[in-house]
Amino acid sequence: MTDRVAPPSDEVLVLHVLGARPNFVKAAPVVRGLAELGVPQGIVHTGQHYDALMSDVFFADLGLPEPIANLGVGSGSHAVQTAALLTGLEEVVLAHRPDLVVVYGDVNSTLAAILVCAKLHIPTAHVEAGLRSFDRQMPEEVNRVVTDALADLLFATSPDALSHLAAEGIDPAKVHLVGNPMIDSLFSALPRLDPEPVRLRLDLPERYAVGTLHRPANVDDPASARELVDAVLEVSRRIHVVVPLHPRGRDRLAAAGLVSGPNLSIIDPLGYVDFLSLVRGAKLVVTDSGGVQEETTMLAVPCLTLRPNTERPITITHGTNRLVTPALLPAAADKALADGATTPSGELPPLWDGASGPRVAKVIAAWLKGDNLSPASQAVPKRMG
């Protein structure tokens, strides 16, 4: 993999490991915040999301700098993908020897990076720590629990995350409630989110719904995929549905009948700005994604999440999100379309104010200077200050 890893040049104190769409969105405000504080940093793109419309375009849309390494691991089973990530990330970390590696969310790139760094005794920070669905059947839940157990700095996006970390015995001195950096990116993008050009380009009617479907529990089993597709097709009899289809599960969903028709548009993935422009103009979003639950809460768009649980309950208590089964989806869509967006609390969740990235950056910069060190990190030499 040496041809995909740039040789060390400028000093890198902080290394960000990014692998999938949500990682890029969460990292951008943190990267900007650290840059404003003069912290030398670099990005590793693992290539877990290898489709250009789900990775490369996000660097441009979010203003992220070019990565210092692109591992290009691509897809595969969890074991195959994680093995490739472990070997590739070890090479990068050994080459640059950062003082801190920052990981985001709950994808396999996050898990691999935290394991590599734990073995090499490189300190780590986890942005979006403490989220729990309490469903160990979800691979993401396993990734979350392991990552938080090993991280040296934990950045929580919501108050419930603090309770989860405390229940798991995480040292509270490591934990910081900072808000949601994904919302920072959305705040920054709002002036560019214009649904009309995207709608016209895709030849959509004025009233439409957006769907995103990719979770293993929904698409890997043919029977589950068929049930899901039947429910989405039923919704399409009520309103035109456009589905930017994730490469994961595309063939299974197509085999189950999710193909373009008179009231259903199956399209390729969209870039960050185009996708959120589409969501902003939608009357309804049907999803099994975690981040979309948060984005629809911010944009005040009704969201129906096709899952039995969510690691983001704050999108239900403070947002527009509701959990539904495929069987209940058509009736729930009728209600959501009739009621429009309603938020139980009438306000955004705490610290969803567009300043989470700078909060994370401030903590990291202080940590690099040796301020407020936890016992686990006091022996680590610092090169700032």
C-alpha cells in the first residue's frame, strides 16, 4: 500500500481518519477549527466509500483539504474490509506518528483506526461518542462501544450520550459535551441549499419524497428487502419518491422491485449540497440512515426511519423523526404528509448551534499543549506550545 501513502513532509500533530459520507460531514468543522488555531493536521481517506459521488465530491462541497493518504480499501465483508483497513492505517500512522488520531462516527474505518492506535499507543479522540441503539445486531453498535472504550478523548453530541458513557464506566474527565458538528456543516451549507435546480434537473414534480436505504438489516436478506420495497412502492402511490441509491444493496433492492417507474425515481448518489438541497425541498424523507435523521431535524422535514431503534433518540424528542416498520410505513407517510413537520420540543437540540467544531478544536488544542490531561495521556510527549 505504499503507493497510496504520501511520504511524511510537514509535521502532522493531528490525523483525521475518514471513510464514509457521514465522516466527511462531521470532520469538516473540526478541521476548520483546528486550522484556525494553527494546529498541523492531515486527513486519511480510507476509501470505504469509494464512489466519487459519496466521497470525492464531499471534499469539494465541504472545503476539506486533500488527504495525505487514500487507502482505497473499497467494499467487502466486515472481516475483509476491516483487515485491509488495519494494515493500511497502521502504515500511515507509523509513517506520520501523530500526537492524536481523530475518528468519527461508527463505520469500520473508525473501528480499525481505534484498534491500530491502541496497539501502537497513539492517543485517539472519538467525535460522536456515546451514541447507543442497544442493538448488538448492528455492526455500527459494536464499533461504537469498542471505539469509546479505547478512546482518550470522547466528544459527545447530546446529553443522553453522557449517560451512556457513564454507565459503561468511561472516565468523565475524558468526556466533553460539544454538540453536533454535522449540524455545523449544515449551517454552513444552508445558503447553497436550493431545491429547485436539483428538482428540475432530476425531472421531479413539486411535491416529492426522498428515500435512502442501505442498512444491512433492511437490504441483505431478500425477504426483508422485498418487504421494504413493497412499503416504499406503496408510499410512491401517494407521492413521487426519489431514491439516491447507495451502492450497498443496490442489486438486492433492484431484484426486489425497487426500479424507476411513473412515480418512483432511482438515481445515483448525490453530492452533499445536491442531496441536502433535495431533502430541504421534500415533503417527506424515508430513511434508515443515522445522519439523515439529524439533517431532517435541522431542516424541519418529516422523517420516517425504517428501523426498530435509533442511536439518535434526540431526533425524536426534539426533532421531526419517527421510527416505523415497513408494515406501518404507508400509514405513517399519510400522517406525516397531512401533518407536515412538527417538533415535540419546538426547538433544536442543545448545542446544535453551528459552533461544535470550534469547541472540539479548542479541547484538542488544549490537550496537545498538555492542559487538563487525563491520567492515560500524561506520558505522551506534546509538540505544541
